[in-house]
Amino acid sequence: MWAENTDRVIYLGISFSSPKFTLKILFDTLCSGLHMWDVESPSDTLFYVLFVVASAALLTYLMMAFFIILSLIGSKMYLHKPTGIHELGDVVPGVSIIKPLMGVDSFLEHNLESHFKLMYPKFELLFCFHDENDEAILVVKRLQELYPHVDVTLFTGKRHDIVNPMVQNMAPAYEAAKYEYVWISSSRIEASSEILFDMASKLQKSNVALVHQVPFTSDNPGFASAVEKIYFGAAMNRFYICFNMLGLGCVTGMSYIFKKALLDQANGLAWYGRYLAEDFFLSRELHKKGRIVLSAFPAKQNMGQTTISKFVERMVRWLRLRLNMVTVVAGILEPIADCFPLGVWAGWALYHFFCMNPFIFFICHVLSWMVLDYIQLSTVQNGPLLFSKPEYVLAWIVRELTATCIFILGVINPHYIKWGARTYRVKLGGLVENVKPEDKTLLVTKYSSYKTSIL
């Protein structure tokens, strides 16, 4: 049945690389059902294996094309088209804004002041600190003197029965919140009245449980900042916007507002302190009680210049969380859906089925992906970018190449995450526990050695 002829296989007189052959096999597959696996020789088995692998490549490619197109449409339709105060109606809901803080940075005062300047009828600011010696307390008190009319409460100390340090910080403030809407806004987020009006008006609908912002970054100089902006504005936003349009409820904990009564029905905030990714599990439960909706405004992380090393460490931490929460997606689908691996895989599949030149395809694939990412980034930015197009090309290539390094680092000791001064062990399913001090030094040393060898 099979015959070898140089680098092609002849099946019933039809060239292995011809489209006609491909259609014949597709037809045979549909007609023969399970009997197609009744093979008589190793060459038959190899053929079917290659057929399945190549078909999976093309299906994955089509899926990614769909995601990219849908995210571009979603960005144009929903971003930077806010609802205003007129949507709130006669009764304006009060908002309790929880700000977990630890230490200071060059942009902290600016970020916090943007919350003090909110022109919203009814809100309170709840600042959370691990202890009374935190330097950020002085920043908050200085702003209190400048804006004495703002309702501000400071909370110090933590709940020792909670593992997640951020939830440790926030739990007392959450329990003391006096308004029906709770906005959790991390220390790096810059706020505005437009953002709060937009999120509150969307949340006011009876079938909405949570409103969140697309993660993004502010404009900061430096090559690493450009790499980071491309990741958040293109690579991450591609899936973030697409999944939310499909109703899958992809949420990060940088900035989101929800109905407190609904979370109380789902055990309250403190209960989710058993996870490091409390936002993932919290939003999943709220999604059962109502819709999850995107704000019209991206969440601008205003944190100054970064470095490639810091960016990689942050991405590795996030990947390890995903590996333990959504293992198949993070461990298999994510790496093969990146631009370079998918281009190689799909190029081989097209050569396998249609004898298409894989090198020409790969070049066209990379250029197209790069252009579409630029369009996506520009839409999210909604204004001029700080870097030029040549700088974008170089930063985009570096971002795509670092994705492979991030994946390799992530699968090394995937259960151990270093966050701040602590190291945590994450179990499959997302539950987390502190690593004992005697074990932490060994784990951090091992991680550092792997990182040095790869980077």
C-alpha cells in the first residue's frame, strides 16, 4: 500500500504532499471512523500520527487567528468608550476603595493622590499596612492633610490565619467596608473619576457581579518598559479581551470592583487567602452569581522603569500559578500558541499537507503577527506610543524570545514561588502554604542557578 519515493510517500498513486492527497485522506477519515486505526504496518501508524499532529497545528493556528481577530474587534468596540454619571441613575452607589500597601516607590504618592482626587459623590479610602512602621503610612497621612474632606481609614496588622500576604492586608478593611461596592485597587494603579464612574455604572446592572480593568502600563522610558508594555498591551490583552468577549471571565487582581453582598455569599474575601491567586478563585465564584464585565479603561500600572530581569521574574511567578491552577492550558496550550513556536509548527504542517515553503510562511507569519500586535497595542494605548516603530520591532522580538525562557523557568520547581521576602509552595489546584525557613534558602539558590544558566 505504501511506497517510498525520495522524500515523498506515494499512497494509491497520489503524491503525499499534494492537496488532492490531503482531501482523499480527510474523506477516508470521515468515512472509515474507528476502522482507520486498524493499521497493518508501522508506516501506517506513522502516517496517522503525522496526520493528527499536522491537523492539530492547523486547528491551533486557526484558533489563534480567531482569538487575534476577536480581540482586535473587542478592543475597538469596548475600550475607551465609557459610560458616565448619567448611567448611574438617581441613587449613586457608595464605593469602598481598598488599597493594600507595603513600602514606597517613586510613583506611590502620585498613584495614591489620584484616588484622593476622585470626584465621586460617595466613596471611602481604606489603606492597609502590614505593620505600623511601614513607610507608606507617612505618605498617606501627608495626603490626608492635603485632602481633609476625603473619608480615609488606615488599617495596620494582618490576619495570621491567612497565607496570601495581600489578602492578609486587605481582610480587616474588607470587613469594615461600609458601602455596597468594593473596589480593590493595587498600589501601582493610577485612578480617575472617569474610571470609577464607568465601573460603578456597569456594576449597577442587576445581572453584573464584577467589573474589572484590562491590565496595562503607563508610559515609562527604557527598553525593558517597552517590552513590558508590549506584553500587557498585545500578548496578554489578546487573550484577556477575547476570553471576556466569549464570557470566560479572565480577571487579574490589579483593579476590580464587585458587589460585596455577592462575595459575602461566597465565603467573603478572607476565605480566598488560602490561594496566592485569590483574584482567579474569587472571580470564578462571582461569575456563578452574575456577569463579569470589562471597564472601558485599561488599568495603568504606574511603577516607573523596570528591567528585563524583573519582568521575567514577574512572568515566571504568574506562569507557575497558572501551571498549578490551569495545568493543561498553561503547560501545553500557552507555549505552542506563542508566535515563534506556532509559526514553526504550522509551517511544518503546511509543508506536510501542501508542500508549501515553510521558511516563506514563517517570515510572513511573524511579520503579520507583529503588525497585528502593533494595532492591538495602539488601540489599548489610545494615543502615541513612547517608542518608535524600529524600537517596537526590537522590543517585540525580545518579548517573544523571552516567552520561551519564561516557560522553561516556570516549569523548573513549578510549585515554588518567591513573592517579596517570602517563598510559597503552591499545590495543584491553587492551595498555598509557606515554605519553612530552612527550605527556602535551598529553593531560592536552586532557582537562581537555573535562571543564570538560561538567561
